[in-house]
Amino acid sequence: MKYCFETRMAVRDYECDIEGIVNNANYLHYCEHTRHLFLKECGLSFAEMHEKGVDAVVARMNLQYKVPLRPDDEFISRMGLTKEGIKYVFHHDIFRASDEQLCFRGKVELVCIVNGRLGESKDYDTAFANYIAP
């Protein structure tokens, strides 16, 4: 997968469970935060799009947990983007920064609800045009 965006983050203690590893649900937060930062880079605001009547919503996820992250680990969240019909498919890979070990892989499919109906968004299409991998 060709990545079109990446960001660095660090694990916070409260994100870990009793086993001392990042709780599985937090990886979804990392991915969502990555997508929101990507939107900003594309010149879009999630909140402003909502005000225009366009909501990008998760339709499906496929998640693979590889190697756990632990407290204070720094990590790199990398993302690729494809489009399948009306779905935007975000390909997320999270790597531990210290050794580039793949910790998580996710495929997140989003669709747009435009004024209450499933549809296409010209704003998203335009903003993502230079980032969508063939």
C-alpha cells in the first residue's frame, strides 16, 4: 500500500489495560485521529462538512492486531486511501517508532450521508483526488 499521510503519536498510560498493553479499542481512536488530521491537510473540516449536510460515516472495518503497543511507546500511524464505488477505503498501518514493527493494520470503509441519504460528496472527491491510489 502506498501511504498518502502519516502522523506520530505516543501511547498514554490510561489507554492500556490490566495486561499492560494498549486496549484494542484505542487503535480505532488512533485511526480516527489520523483521518481527521488528514482531512485538515486536505483543507476540509469534519464539523463544517456536517454543517453542510455531509457526514462521512464508517460502514465497515477489518482489523488485524499484530504486536501490542505499551505505555510510552511512540508510534507512526500511516494511511493510504482508495475508492471503491461510493466507498472511501482508508488503509491504516500503525508502526512502533523505535523499530518500525507493524503493530496494527486496519481497513476502514466510509460512505457519505448527504442530507440524510447515502450519496457522493463532490467536496470529499475533490479534496481526496490527489491522494487516492489507483
